[in-house]
Amino acid sequence: MSLTPPVIDKLESVAARYEDLTRLVSDPAVQADQAAYRAHARALAEIEPLVEAYRKYVQLDRELTEARELAASPDPELQALAREELPPLESAIASLREEIRVLLIPKDPNDDRNVVLEIRAGTGGDEAALFAADLFRMYSRYAERRGWKVDVLSSNETGVGGLKEVVATLEGKGVYSRLKHESGVHRVQRVPVTEASGRIHTSTATVVVLPEAEEVDVQIEAKDLRVDTFCSSGPGGQSVNTTYSAVRITHLPTGLVVSQQDEKSQIKNRAKAMKVLRARLYEMELRKQQDAIAKERRGQVGTGDRSEKIRTYNFKENRITDHRINFTMHQLQGALEGNLDPLIDQAVSRAQADQLRAATEREPVGG
């Protein structure tokens, strides 16, 4: 089966756009304008896989047509040769058609952004804080595997080595595309080290993954901010409680409050606090947009709602279960060491399948 005419028209349009962008990035005038050059180069890179797949599809479709014509030839030898070529060509075209279907799924514009990762202990006291620390270590090790940079913006540690809260940025290629399905309530079932009777406890921690916003994404007026400074508390050396380096920023229109005290410099603390505030405001705007199209998105992998229990980590059974996609794997320790790809791949595949199903219902790709 071939691609339908509407889809071919769309692919031809993308191919023409690709040629235009190729000329633009080669233009010395565009190269002199770094902002314009980066924008065109990014757009070119985004559509290149689709254009390459379509070009390969056109070539194989042409070869398939020729092979079918030869298979109808009166020459028995040509018929035999052509019939040998038909199955692999048909298989390759079917695979390419599916690849094109996936590539045609609208890309999340935030996929290439860095993220602000927030992890907070939930119900369970010290055990919840220890679990929050485990989750942060897990994501940090996953980031290390993928070559991402982790920068802790703020953290609130407990006396037993846990984390009441930690906020960090993760920077690298495709960070948000890989982590955007991690937001929600994570539940752990295990015997705490302080439990003498060996009874299994259930605790939770909340994970929030925010696409990092740039200044052009979120306009913050100075009049909408109240900035308070105060002395740092906790570990930090001589500057603790002696200089007003800690910063608390309140966004008056929304009531959002962000505090930062990890740096000794008030300027650095303010910059980090603004980064978190900007990401949270950007997320609020995204949620408004998502609510407006909630019916369309409801069938996708989770809603990203912070109150949604998305995953259970059962230590006794060495098991992790993702409740949104009914996927279980018995490699808990490996996941905690950063081997999250099996879980994340399943979530991404499910999201793509749901998007593809919705797109197919609107406009079939194969006739």
C-alpha cells in the first residue's frame, strides 16, 4: 500500500522546505547572523530524518513498480528475477511507511529543552526522604550515562541522609524528551533500615519535570516581584548567618515563591531562583494550554499531574511497575543505578502509539 495523496502532498511540502533551509544555512548573510543561522539549522535538523525517509521511500516505490512490471513480462527468466525482488522491496517499503508515520507525529516543541527537576519527599517521614534521595541519585546516574550535566540549585537534607526536597537543572541533548513522563507520585515498598520487625512500609516522593524556560518564553515584570534577602541557614561555612546572601522571590500575580541559598553570592542565588521561577511560570502556561485540549490528550501516557501515582518500586520483589502503561520489569537495582531506558522507552513508545492512533483516525497514512 502506498502513502495517500494528502500525506504525499505534505511530504513534498516538507521536502521543499528542506531545500529552502539548506540554501539559507549556506547563505553567507544568514551565517553572519548567528541567531538566524541557529534557528534555520535547528529547523533543518528537525525535518531531515523525515525527508531522508521519504526520499528513500520514493526510490524503493519506483523500484517496486519496475519489479512488478517485469514480473508481468512474457520472459520467464525476467519474471523469476522480478518475483525474487518483490518480497524484500515490499517489506522495506512497509517499514519505511511506518517510520514516516511516526516521524509525521507533531513534535513536542519542548523536547530539546533542558529541564528543572524537582523531587520532594511525600508521605512516610524519614523513609520518604531517603526514597527522595534514592530517586535523585537514580536520575543523576541516568544523566551521567547520557552525558548530561546536573547542577543542584537547592536541597534540603535530613539527618538520616535523606532529602526533604531537591531542585536541580539537567542540561544536555533531548533531556525533556526523555524525562517528561517522569512527573508524578513515585511509591516505594520496602523494609526501612530502622524497622526491627522486618515490616514493609509504603512511602512516596513527588517528581516534577519542568521544561526550562528562556526569558523570551516568559515575560516577568520587575513590578510583579517581591525580592527578600536573608541569612543562609544550614551547612555553608563562615558566610552562614553573617551575610544576607539568601534570596526569596515572590511572584505577586500568582503567589509563587522561590527561595535559594546554596550560593554565597546573593547575585548567583537570585539568578538561580529566577531560573526556577521562570520554569514554574512556563509550566503553568503549558498546563492552561493542555487543559484546553484535555480531551485529545487524555488517552496519552499520563497527564503529568503531580498527584498521579505513576510508578511503584518494590524492593522485596526487585520490581518496578509503571501503572500508566501496565509495564513491569524485575530490574529494580539496575534502574536505581541509572538504567532507566527500558522504562522510559516504554513510556515514549506508548505515547507515540497513542498519538499515531489519533493522527491515523484523522488522516490515514496508508491506503
